[in-house]
Amino acid sequence: MRLRFLTSGESHGQALVGVLEGVPAGLELAREHIDRELGRRQGGHGRGGRMKIESDTARILSGVRWGRTLGSPIALLIENRDWANWREAMSPEAEHAGSIAPVTRPRPGHADLAGALKYGHCDIRNVLERSSARETAMRVALGAVAKRLLWELGAAVGSYVLSIGPVAWSPPREVPEECLALHEKAEVSPVRCPDPKAGKRMVAAIDAAAKEGDSLGGVFEVFALGLPPGLGSHVHWDRRLDGRLAQALMSIQAIKGVEAGLGFEAARRKGSEAMDEILPPKEGQPLPARGSNNAGGIEGGITNGMPLLMRAAMKPIPTLRRPLRSVDLKTGEPVEAAYERSDVCAVPAASVIGEAMAALTLADAFLEKLGGDSLEETRRNLASYMESLEARS
């Protein structure tokens, strides 16, 4: 059994739709589990006016009965409240064609120009409506289901912001198990930064950028605890879990770089300083211990039992109130880029989206390894696998 999902919908269309296939039967799932995650995505200092319009909630259309999954595909729907203002502009009916002027000024840094060239569109709105990060609301909803499954299997996923613009802080690497404590602190921060002093400086930097009509990017870290060794594989390029996680995180709009463990810092160290030495098991622990976690919990594309640590770098949002230079696709004349309502900084929200994408990828890896048509069967398979590891050691 493998997990796979699809999302559909435009930024100002009627709704976002998602289908998640492969979730075992018997998983407890309620709207509250999903809506809680959707609320986390909408928070964060620096968000734009769209967050004042939308108050995302998900409807479970299928795949769940009386609060538990059936083993059949799960379909979710998130209505766009702003659809009321776009009924004709985004109507699927031909009779409303031309009810809004076409967008012909591509924005640098977006999919506008490349998408228009690829699909032959004269109206860039046909591109930007789907390329918009509004689509990630459904990813977070589907990720909430994956999080529920991971929780039932003893794993937890979380995140926190490491930097926004020039302001940065570093978590204590000597105790990676403190990730959960850092996550909890991030939950009460307006920028999802566990360090209060750094968080205040991040807020000030966002406010300064807003006054200048500019935007800021940053870096967030996603972690996962409770992962057994053996998820993923070294035998084929597309089964390596670090590669799958990197692709999942890079698929988030505006993410331009991903690291695992030390990441690029490992390239600046000697081999003796970058590897995680293998030590005898600690008292009461069946598996060998590690003196560090520079690998970020993955070696050879396979989890090694240590906490998973992944970082993602988000570029500044390219939609600016102080427009950049562009060219009108209709006239060929130099113009200022079009402006669509946007955020000043969305790094805190991106960290929540990163959790969702990591959860979906890890849940898939669990099911790939363990199988199981029901949650009970998957749990039995996990218990049997862990017993076999203990017996070997």
C-alpha cells in the first residue's frame, strides 16, 4: 500500500479539492483535526489581506464514516469565500468570457511568463490562479490526515522558523530531542520562532519591509521524531527518502533550497567532523547509539532511528507593492509588473506547509515499509518489525 494525493482548484475559484488514497481503514479522523492545521497555516506576522477574507475549514466528502476512515479514497473540500467576488471572472461557463480584463504583465519570480509560454495563454490569470500558494491550503488539509496516521504509529512532525530576512537564530544541535519543545514555543510566536528575542527582530524586519513595499524570505526547519530505522531505501534513486522529502519540500511555492542534517555546512567540514559515529547501545536501548546527528536522521536514503531534520529556504515573495520591471506580453512594451494581493512574508506559513508535505511523504514511507489495509494491521506489522530489530541487536 502506498499513499498518493491530488489537489485541484484555483486561487479565486469556487473551492479547493483534494483526494488522498491509501490511508488504512480504522484511523480516527474528524474535521477538527484538519481545521486545526488549516488555522495554523493562516497565521503569521506579515500575511496579506486574503487571510482576512478566508477562514479555512474542510468538508470531508468521502472515505470517512462515523469518525473513522474506511480504507477508500478520502475526498476533502475547502470553499473559497472570495469566490463571491469572482463568480464571473473565474466562471467555468463560456458566457462569462471577457468579463474581466486579461493580465498581460508577468511578474518576475512567478510562474507567470514561463506558464504563459508553456501553455500558450494570452491571459496570465490562467497561470497565476493555479500557481498561487492558495493551493497549499489543501496540501495542509491532506497533511493533517497524514499527521493523524503518523501519530497513531508513534511519530510526530513539527517545525519552527530559523531566519527571516537578515535575522537568524540557531537551535541547540547537541540535544536534537528538544525539537518538540522548540515547536511548542514556535506555536505561540507571531513568526513561529522559538527564540523570543530573535522573533521580535523578525517582526521588526517584516514591518520595515512592508513600509518599503518590499518582501522577505527566510529558512524553516521541519523535524520528525519517532521514526523507526529502515524507512526509504538505498537501492534506487527514486526510493531514497531524503530525495523524496527534498522534492516534497521544494514543491512548495517559493522554496529554493533544501538541506538534510548539516546540509551545506557538511561540505565545509572534514569527514571526521561531519559523520555520526556509531556507539554501543545506551542502557535500556536495543539499538546502537549515535554521538551526533549531523546526517539529520537519514543515511543512504534510509532513516537511521535518529530525529529527522530538514531545512528549507524560501525566497522573498516576488509580488511587490513597489513593482519590478516587466514587459507587456500583448504590446511588447516595457511596463511595471502586475500586482496581485500578496503577503510581505509567508515563512511562518511555509513552515506549516512544510510539515504537511513531510508528513505526507513519511506516511507514504511507513506504508511502503509496513503495508496494512487497516490501522490495526499496520500497527501489528510495525510491532513485529521493531521486535525483529531488537532481536538482531
